[in-house]
Amino acid sequence: MSEKGDRRRVWALTLVLLAGCAQAEEVLDDTFKGDVDGQYSYNKSEYVSRRLTLAADVAYLMPQRELDGELRFDREYIKEADSPQSINRDRYDANVKFKQFFDGSPYYAYVSPRVRHNRFGYYQSAQALRAGVGRKFGGDGSWTASAEMGSGYRVAHAEDGDNVSEVLYTTSVKANWDITDQLSIKFNGVQEQSRRETFRTMGLALRNKLTNHIALKYEVLYRRSFPFDSKEKDGELSAEFGVGYSF
């Protein structure tokens, strides 16, 4: 799988998401909600590091249906001091999820494509189609939560050059709590597991509104991958601060 092809898939998912957004605004504005966040960091020590992060989490709520979209993109530039050599790293994770609720029930079935890329990961690129069931909690008050489990199929390009096709299993938990009109907490955890790799992401974000739409965002993000055919583990814990737009 080429990097150019992966980027095309990300743009395709983004266009699908934007199309849903446009349709939602035309039909009924109050059923469309989401957050778009941006963060920039600069570090200079023995090396210079610049990092730009963009993230979006949106949902279009319809009667007995829901369309969700998530996108996270990181671009990092690393250069050693007094050295002409540098490393550029692009990393992204995007998915679109369609949920169909059962009549009069908080339970639902979903189908979701997911694309991710990490030049230095165990899987440099991976595309998956997942399906499963979930349950939604809350919704009438200041908090909402959902739990899901399912299965799917993934094709990937590993760091050793192998192309892999495999069955995967996935679980996820997502929760949002509006503590006050200005302060909210969001948790998002996803795990995909296959015969060769486990990929886990967990994020805990605190959002403090400055206006009706602009907010400061504080987030702790944990990523971990564990290839089954080796004992090497790759884990990353980061704390980020940025500005977000809510609608």
C-alpha cells in the first residue's frame, strides 16, 4: 500500500464527513455537533522539534441513526542541532461510523471504515472495515457514553515490507460529561486486536469554554502497539494543550 494511496483514502473519508456536515446543516442544525481542535508545539534542546496536531470529532444525529466521524493528524519535524539531517513524520488516524439503532432501544449496530498511517509504527499503514454492536447510555442529562464491540477485516503494510491481510476484533468506550456550561470532560478509548498486532489509543480531554464556540483544550493521550510475533512494545504518553472550536 503506497503512502499516496493512504492519503487518498484519508481525503475520501474527510469528504464523506464534510458531505454529511453540509447535509446536516441544511436539514436541521441542532442535530449536528462536534469539535475541531488545533495544537502547535516547539521544542529546542539537543534537537529542534516542531509539531502540528489537528483533530476533529463530529456527529450527525438522526432519528434512529447516527453518523460519527473522527480524524487526528500529526505532523512532526525533528532536526538535530548543527546537523543538516532532519526527520519528517506524518501520522494520522481517521474513521467514519454509521450507527443504526434498534426500535425504541439504546442498542445499535454499526459499520465503520478506519484508515491509519505511521511511518515509524509496526504497521506503517492500515485500512480496516469494522462492524459490530453497541449500547448508548445517558443522553437526557449532562452526560453520554457508549460501549461497542465488533469484528472486521484489515489490510496493512508492515515495517518489514510485508503486506498483511487479517481478521481483527475491536472494542471501544466513549464518554462525555458536561460538568458545567463552560467545563466538560471527554474520554475515548479504542482497541483493535489481530493475530499480529494490538493497537490501543486512549484519550482524556478537559475542555474549558471561553465563548460559546471557542475553548481551551487540555488532553492526555496514550498510544500503544504490541506486535504478537515479537516482544517489542511501543508506547507513547503525551500531554497536550490547544485551542478548539465547538458547534
